[in-house]
Amino acid sequence: MIYNYSREKLSVTDLTGISVFYKAANSDLFHTYSCFARGVDMMNAGYHYLDLVPKGRDEKDLQRPQAWVRHRHNYGET
């Protein structure tokens, strides 16, 4: 899979990313901004609060960053 402009071997299909485009009056399309992974934190204020608590996001022993995030219907599964 291609993520953040590089080929990655990933076990998930949904990953965080934000892209911004601008369409000029003559219909030219410009890619003006992208951010991925931890770069999108500024768009989710909840992460800022997690970073303030003593254990932070508590990701040190996880297999990947944000492994604790799941689709809302999967939180009961282990």
C-alpha cells in the first residue's frame, strides 16, 4: 500500500491523512498540503489532552502507534 508517499507493508486498510487541493479559475488543480500519521494531531484536540496526562497515549508497548484506535463497533473485541 502507498501511504505518505511511500510504499509500506501495512496490516490495516484505513489510515489517517489529510490533503488539501486548490482548483484555479482555469481548472488547473494544485495539491497544496498533506499530512499523515502524527501530523494530523492538530486536527483532533483529543490527542492534545491525551498528551497532557501522565501516561500520554500509552503507546510504548504497542505493535504500532495508535494501535489502541478502533472502529467504534470493535472496542469490545480483543
